[in-house]
Amino acid sequence: MAEIEKLKALQSEREALKKRVRTTVRETEKKREETTENVCPECGSRQLVHDYERAELVCKNCGLVLDEEFIDRGPEWRAFDHDQRVKRSRVGAPMTFTIHDKGLSTMIDWRNRDSYGRAISSKNRAQLYRLRKWQRRIRVSNATERNLAFALSELDRMASALGLPRNVRETAAVIYRDAVDKNLIRGRSIEGVAAAALYAACRQCSVPRTLDEIAEVSRVSRKEIGRTYRFISRELGLKLLPTSPIDYVPRFCSGLTLKGEVQSRAVEILRQAGERELTSGRGPTGVAAAAIYISSILSGERRTQREVAEVAGVTEMTIRNRYKELAEKLDIEIIL
């Protein structure tokens, strides 16, 4: 018995030693990869370029080839139009949080054609219709999935109406899923929570939209969206900084068809105002609109206060008060 115990102890020690050796080897390999990939050993530059035509890793500063014949992990085929890409691709769409089943379920196409593109006979069309109907029923099986499917479709509708990018939609879907997991939906409307999640995602991704803009495309009031947003941000522990007026400048300038010079000058005015704490305690849209109004006058591309107010969604009185305050505190001479 003693010999068996000794053998077991030796075996465990050997396995522990093997694990330590493996971890050491992995760490050294990782360090080697990091040094070869991130820093040039010749000049110490970090500006490295992957030349995929020659399969080489080249230093942009001194031209040293750090690695060659590396593996191209892209597809081995080329496609010149959408039909070729669909035919040659061997995988489906990537996983997404904007669909209730994350896009991992199978789909029966609405077109009555087989995998080769040939039309399906009339005998099999009735069977295909029944399969398609049951597929739709199976995808949404219980109340939770129905809730999620409706909420995510509502999120997609509002995001499309506001012209929001893909990353904002994904972030909003993740926030809504977290709210569902923590049972924060109970006693609140699905549309209200979806709109609040979209507003939080806009702030998190630095693509700001005001509560009024969210309320315009949603089916709930501004008051309910604000109340629900405060509730879910507190319960989910969302760390959201106050919206900066600079984030609104590109969108407002685009709406007013102003040049890049006006935009950069408006951003500079807002930076100076932020350093002197002139933006704190004031609505970011009003301050951004006032800075754009000043910048348009200084750049010779004058826009009226009414035009700026319509694009920014504020009143002319707000722009008048803010631009006078900015001009006085920043010593900007405006000739009207």
C-alpha cells in the first residue's frame, strides 16, 4: 500500500511539473510573439505593416522584414458580386444580439427554390409552406422569447428611424437583455424599456441623441423614457458620463450643410468653454448650437438663429442667451 501511495504521489508531482513546463513554454512563446509583432528589433518602431500580397510583416520606418510566409486566414475564393458570395460562402451570418435567438437558428427561405436555385415543384410547395409556418412557431416558443422578439424588432425600428450605426444597436440589445435577466421589465412597457436602452446605448457609444429625438420615433412619452432610463441605469450600474456638446457638432453642421472649417472652429470654441467651465449646468444641445452659430458668422458662412434652432431642436432664445454668454466670456468679437 505504501508503494502504491508513493507511485501516486510521484505521478501527481510529474503532472504538476508538466503543467508548469507547459505554462512556461506558452508564456515565452507569447512574449516572443508580442516582441516580434509589436516592436521592430532594428529601430524599435511600432509602426508595422502586414503586406498580404507578399505575406510579410514589414517595419514602416526602416523597411525590415520581421516575418514572412505567414498564414492568410481569409477565404481561398474570390467573389465579384453578391450572388457569387452567397454561393461560395460556407458559413452563415455572424452571431448578433439584435435577434432574439442571436441568429443561430436555421431559416427556410421565402423563395420556392432549392440549394441549386431550381424551382421547387408544385407537389412539394405545400409541404414547404407547412415547414416554413412551423419554423416560425418554433423560433418563438414561450412568452420570454416573444417579449424579446417584439422588443428587439422595436429597437431595430427606432434605430433605423434615427439612422444609428450597428454598434449602437448591438449595445442597446445587450442592455435590454441584461434588463430582462434582472427582471426589470415587470410592471413597465416593453416600448419604454426598449427606448430607454437605446438612449443609454447612444450615450455609451458617444453617438448622442436627445430624449426628444428618441420620443419622436418611439410610442411612449419623453417623461416615461427618462424615468425608465434612470431606473435601468441605476439597477444595471451603467457608468455614463454627461453628454459633451462637442459630440453634437458634426451632426448639426451636417444638417446645416456647413464646411469642415466651421465645424473645427465650433469644436475649438467648445473646448475653450469647457476649460473655463462655461458648459457645466447647461443643456449640451443649446451650447453646441450657440458655438456653431458663432463659428458660422466668424467663417463667413452665416446661418440664422432660426435655422440653427430648427436643426438643434432648441429655441432661438436659448441660442441667443448662450452665444452672448460664450462671446462675452471668451472675448469673441461678433459683427452682426
